[in-house]
Amino acid sequence: MRSVIAILTLLLTHAIAHADDFAALCADRAALERVYHDHRTGAKQPFDQAMPRELIESLTRQEIRKEAVLRKSYGVVITSAMLAAEVERINSTTRAPEILAELKHALGDNSDRFARSMARPILVERELRSRFDNDDKLHAEQRHEAERVRTSLLAGESVAGMQEVTWQLTPRPADQTEEIPNPAPASTLTQGAAKSSSYSVEATAQVSQAIPAPEALRRESDTKKPYLENLDPQLQNLLRVQLGKPGAVSAVVETPAGFLVFQAKERTATELRAASLSIRKRDYGEWLAHHPE
């Protein structure tokens, strides 16, 4: 009987401690959100309406769940060294030191609370998203579809949905100091030549900067010409080498958000006109929402 009481007492103590810890996390999340809210401009609701308690609790549970998924799916445990490095990264790279100081002050200028409530969620999100983006198994279907598209193009077959863009091969004028945005449907590309032996190095490439979305470049073309040299040197080299003549097909280019395939349409000494197709990977939010506990 005494052992049963002892076990029940231990469980109750653990439950109370867990509840207290969750309440503390929620309080810190609310403190941080209030600073962000105070710095938002324009018309806005009172803080308690914009960020009700239920929403704060939901955000906190989501942060806890992401860390559990990171540990369960990828075996990554956030260590004190990783957390310290993230705090240092935040401190050394912030572009808004005054707001950062306010965030720290909202947490009582307590370094442990800052690491736990500010740095840890950022670190977990980045680690989890990176592994999701580069998970070959999760995105195998989309990769295979991109490879099928490439095979069709190599066979001279037409592929629906491709969009065209024309890059200038000449040097960018000195007065064009602002680079054309690169809001590729694929976001930022990952670094490396090929990260898996499950697909051919020849047919798959990874590069380090975003590819301009064709539709975005068409919008820019009225006022600015898209120059190939605006792209990362690795991507420039891939396009220059692999799209050397009309009909040439690029490797499948993998990005965090999808896979792209390019086909040269016309190439002169000054311009490269190409068509591209983007195949999006699985959605991160949807995957996370349906991930088993």
C-alpha cells in the first residue's frame, strides 16, 4: 500500500512540475509576443485580443511538439552546447539590438529563460525544417516526377506547365546596384553536388542560392533585365554548362521546397532563354500536423 501511495505521489509531483513548467513557458511566450506586438505598426488589436491565452498555449504546445518530432524522427537532441551557440548567433547577428534588449528585459534579463523561450524554439525549427527539406524518403515521389520530366524532355517530348525566362549573359551594368530578387518557388537552394547515392549525380544537382521564379522574372523584365550573374556562381556554372544549346536539358535541381528542371530554348552570345518546371516537395506544415505523436 505504501509503495502504491509513493508511486501516486511521485506521479502527482511530476504532473504538477510539468504543469508549472508549461505555465512558465506560456508566460515567457506571452512576454515575447507582447514586445513584438508593441513594435508592430499600423492598426492593431489590443494585445489580449490579438494573442489570447488559448493562442499562446497553442504556440507553446506546438514548439514542444516540434522538438519531440525532431528527436523521434531524426534522433536529434538539443544539447546545451547547441543552445549556447544559438544564443551567440542571435546576439552577434541581430539587426535590431534595441528590440533584442527589450526581449531579454521582458524575460527578466535571465539568460536561462532567454535560451529556453527565445533561442530554443528558433533552433528546433531550423533543425527540423532542414531535415525535413532534405529527407530523401519523404520527397521521393516528387523527385521521381522531376526525373520523369527530365527523361521526357531528353526524349524530345513536350511537357505541360513549363515557364520561360530569359537571362542576360553579359555583365550587369555598373549602375544596376540592386540585384533582382530571387523569390524562387523553391526558396533557398542547398549546398552540394548530390547528397544521396539513391539517385544519379549527373541527373541531380544542388546549388547554394535561389533560382528566380520565371513568373517573377517576367514581371521584372519591364524595368530590369535578369542577369545570369545575379545568381550564385555554382548555379551560373550549371546553367552555362548544361544549357549550352537549344534543346539541352539541365540536371534536376533540388531545393528545400522542390525540384526544378530547365531546358534551353535559345542561346546567343548575350542571352539565354530557357523553360523551367518546378515540382514542389511535400508541405512542411501538413507533414508536421499529421506526424504521429
